[in-house]
Amino acid sequence: MKKSINSWFIMVAFLICQCLVSVTAFSQDNNKTLKKPKPLPDFFLNDQYGKPFTKKELEGKWSMIFIGFASCPDVCPLTLANLEAVRADMGFRLRPDSIPNIVFLSVDPDRDQPLLKDYLYYYHPEYIGITGTKKSIDILIDGLDAYYKLDKKKPDDKMYNVIHSAKVAVINPGGEIVAEISPPFKAHSTGEYLIKLIRGIDS
Amino acid sequence: MSTLCSVLFVLIATNVLLFSNLGLAEVKNHDGAILHISNAWSPAAAPVAPARVGYLSISNVSDKAVSIVSASSPLFTHVDFHRTVMVDGISSMESVKVVNIKAKQKLILEPSGMHLMLMHATPDLAKATSIPLMLNLDNGQTLHVDLAIKDKRTTEKSAMKHAHHAHH
């Protein structure tokens, strides 16, 4: 009698574990909608043309902000290209002014400030690049719940790598973070998710 | 009789040449590495981009492990192997000093994985349609590869084509 109870117990325990694992696997999404929109803090940066870029510049339109640096050979150019593919996909189902703008936050102002304009223009004439002092950048980084680190091997290191969070923040026309999308970005599925967000459809 | 001798001579000579070549190739196979390169490319990027990237597939078709100890290009001052690492949503790169490829194995350098980082381009890159690359092996051999520069606008066009087909 005892033996069979033990077997039952083990089987039930296993089934519970299996369910938990399956639920985790399915909910492990690249797209995360925040339970409550989170307002961005006030920040003071400049765009690639040297003009001020603050929270005001984000209002009235949807935006996608992501962190990067121009010396990045692999991830950042890939993200730029993939997000453009997502926007192109959305273009078939959304009005042009509803498609989120791309805002590239460079966390490497020393190297990037002089070339940000030409770097982004190559990818799309409407891409926005923002950067500023470390203090100013850190305010927005904090507000985005993002992370970065300039991995300098010595003080005068010019070829350092930059470690940074890869998620992209989706900002609504009220300047609030409503979602975070993470790579890999698939043109159609990421586009679908963003369209539902923008149209206010519960997914 | 003399014709026959001539013909035989020619036949023997041809065979000797033929087999000697094969022999050299076999000798090469034994103590030299055979790497087959395919799908060697570099995405086109902004002219001001401080670093470019190279991707390729390397098949070690020999029966001995091979190592790539360094790489170089006449169009860049620095060429290094790196690996993109993504842990808990944080993206980073680690340096790969020596690239080891086991016998009969294929190593793929691709976006978000291992890649070649090409730094400090010379002015000649502006007009280039491909990037010449030299891979230096541990056996002293140098492999010459051309990375085809591919325009990202092709990716967009494909994405739009794909989106169009999915439209309902």
C-alpha cells in the first residue's frame, strides 16, 4: 500500500514540474508588455544634429529606443537592420505616422558624437541618434531599466568594447514605456505584436 | 615498334605526372590542413562605421584538427575574431585568440555568434565590393578568402517581399 502511494506522489510531483516547465517555456517571450505603462524620467540629451532631445521630442508619436554604440560590428547593425525589417512589415498594415520611430541611444559619446549623423543616415534618413554627457545618458538608462558599461582595458584604450542591454523599449505617444522587445526580432511576429500594442488590442 | 615505344613512353610519362600530382595532394592532405570556405560575406555599412564585420563558414575536411592563429586584411589595420555573447539580455563580445576546428567539423561565423571584427579601414574600402582576407593557420599555411560585401537594402527588399506575401 505504501509503495503505491509513493509512486503516485512521485508521478504527481513530476507532472507538476512538467507543467511548470511548459508554462515557463511558453511565457518566455521576446515581447514583454508592462503591466502598467512606466513614464520616462526627464532627460536632456542631443540628437545627431546637435539639437536638444528631451522627453518632449518623444511625445505625439510611437518610438522604439535601444542602446548601442557605433563601433559595434555585429549586434547593433543587426538590430538596426532587423528593426527596419519590422517597420517595413508594419508598413503594410499601419499608417506611416503610426509606425514607431527608431531612436538609437549611443552610450559611447566620446567616439560616437562626431559620426552619429552619418552612421545613422546610412541606415535610414529618419533614424534618430541621441547621446550626451555620461550623467545625462545615465538618467535615461536608469529610466529604461537598461544597462551599459564601457569595457576599457586601460584609461587611454580607444578600441574598447561596450557591454549593453539588448532590449528595445517601446514608448507610446505619452512618453511612457509600454513594452520591451528583445532580439531576435522577426519582421512579421514582432510587427504583429507592435501593431496590437499600437491599436490597443489586448494580446 | 618505335611508334608503340613512343606511345608507351607518353602513356607512362602522363601516368607518372598524374600520379605524382595526386601524391603531392595526398602528402598535403596528411600534414597540411584542408579548409573549405563558403558563404563568406560582410554586410555593407555606413562609410563612417569604425568597425566592420565578417562572416563565413569553415569546413575542416581533413582528418586533423586545424587552428586559425590570426587573420589580416590589406583593407584594415586590425582583424580579430570575436564572439557575441548574450546572457540575461546583456550583449557583450569576447575575444577569440585562436580558432580551433576539429577534424571533419564545420565552424560557422554568423550574426549574433562568432565573427571577424575588422577595424580601422583604409581609404580603399570605400570602393571595394569585397574584402580580401588572410587566415593564418597553425601549420604555416595562409588561406585567402574574399568576403563579399552585401548591401543591407537587399534584406529590406526581402522583408517587404515576405510581408507582401503574408498580407491578407
